[in-house]
Amino acid sequence: MAWGVLMKFVDDGVVSSWCPSCVFLVNLTTILTRLCIPPLLLPKSRLIRRNSGTNEKATRQTITKTTATSRRPAALCLPPQSPLKHHKPSFELSFLIIGGQKCGTTWIHNLLQKCHRLSLPKQKEVHYWDWHYRKGMDWYIRQFVDHHCHPHNADNDEDTSRSKLYGEITPDYVVLPPSTIAEIHVHFPHLKIIFVARDFVDRAWSAMVMELHDRTMGLNPGEFAEGVVDGRSDILPNVPKWNLPPPPCRSLRGEGWNNGRCRHPSPIRISSNVWNKTRMTRDRTMPGV
Ligand SMILES: Nc1ncnc2c1ncn2[C@@H]1O[C@H](COP(=O)(O)OS(=O)(=O)O)[C@@H](OP(=O)(O)O)[C@H]1O
């Protein structure tokens, strides 16, 4: 692997790693104490959502051509009468890793699962706040059950369960609508939001390779090329919605994040080149850059 990774496990189960291609020092302690922004206490806004009768399958179809590099549907449009509206969660969600897609989040999930003070869902990407919202908070809580402790069983295993931090990683959360983001903050006012950034070109390349491999979107080459820098794959303008500061990530020109927009045309050229290749390659040499 071209990316050098230095990894060590420290005594208390915290994992540190430095990834040259990612812009963050991926250190659990750092993530939970420094990179996390204290969530703002947002006013409890009434949800205004459309297509209340839309099921997941239908939604998947309608967003197919606008979610270019993702394998997953965008946030579902939820009905005004949210099942969570009057729900008081009985457990505290401590951290939420909201992306970005193809930024090493699977690797982070696997590492955090090894930490005894953390409880993550067995499977990465719960997708509660977009796909499974209608299933309710009890369903969400059940995803965090591990065999050793459960938030509902705090009295049975007081020492361990009360010291657990519950969190999950769903990269698609970065594009959640503002109303859902506000609702998350209302229900979990102490929640730490974490966004993992990666070099813009590397992320785009990785997403393109995934799409070319999976072919789940059925996009034409031109559409796919556009999707690399626009729409749902363009995570840059979505980060501020979470009140996160711009990550110290360089753009293709090395200019920083350019107010959440990268106008450089190279990603489109790159993606076109990828499409024109006769066989898939994970070679990171990118013509035209
Ligand atoms: N430790 C570490 N450091 C840097 N990069 C890493 C690391 N672990 C995984 N990776 C690379 O991350 C890419 C996969 O990211 P995700 O797991 O977030 O993908 S996904 O959104 O869940 O599909 C994927 O990138 P590509 O290989 O370029 O596709 C992985 O190789």
C-alpha cells in the first residue's frame, strides 16, 4: 500500500495512527477531545420534509443520478410528525463520525471497536438518521447492543456500561438536511461531531474506482464525471452545515478549501480518463493532474 501507516496500540486501548494522505492525525483521544466541536444548542425546529410516503426503494431510485459516487441513497425525506419528536432517549450518543466517504472510515470503525470504553454498532453505517429513521429510537439503540453491556442494563453492569461512550460512523450523514442535523443536536446536546478529511484528489479517485467497480448508479461517463465534484460527492459545502470548521485540507491547487468549492476542472478530466481506461486500475497516477 502506497500510503504509509504507522500504527500503535497504547496501553489503554487508544489507537494512534498517522496517515500522510489523510489530513488528520487519527488519534482517538484527539478525535474525542480536540477535533470535536461542542455542538451548538440549536432551537428545536419543526421538521419540514417532503414526500412523506416515500419508501426507501423509491427514494433510492429517485436519487440515483444525483448521488454520483455513492452507493447509498441520500437522506430520506421524513414526514412532519417525527416518531422521535417527543422521545427522550435513554442513552447518550457521544460521538458521530459523519464522513467523509472514502476517507478511511471503515478502518477507523474497526479500530474504535477494539476500544473497551467505546460501544459502536457491530456493523458500520447504521444509517438511522437517513434510511431507518422511521424505525424509531429503540431500533437505533439496539444497534449499539454488545454482548457485555447494554444502555438499558446499566444497573446490571454499572461500572462498564456507565463509562461507555456510544457512537457510530455513517459517512453519508455529512449530507443530512439541516433539519435533521438540528434534531440530532436537540436530542443529544453533548454529541461530538467528527469529520475525517482526505486529500481531495485521493478521495475523488477512490470514489470513482468504487463506482466503476460496483456500477450501482448506472451513470454515463459524463454524469459520473460531474458527480465527482458536484452534488452529493461534494462534501466541502456540507461540512459547514454541521458547524465544523473547514478541515486543513488542500484542494487540487493547494489553496485550501476555497469556501467549500473547488472550481478546478481536473477532477472531471480525471474521471473521464478513468472511464476511458480499458481495465480497472488502482494505480494512483492520474493523467492530467
Ligand atoms: N489507515 C488508513 N489511512 C489512509 N487511508 C486508508 C486507511 N485505511 C483505509 N484507507 C483507505 O480509505 C478508503 C476507504 O475509505 P472508507 O472506508 O471510508 O470507504 S467507504 O466510504 O466506507 O466506502 C480506501 O481508499 P482507496 O484504497 O484509495 O480506495 C482505503 O484504502
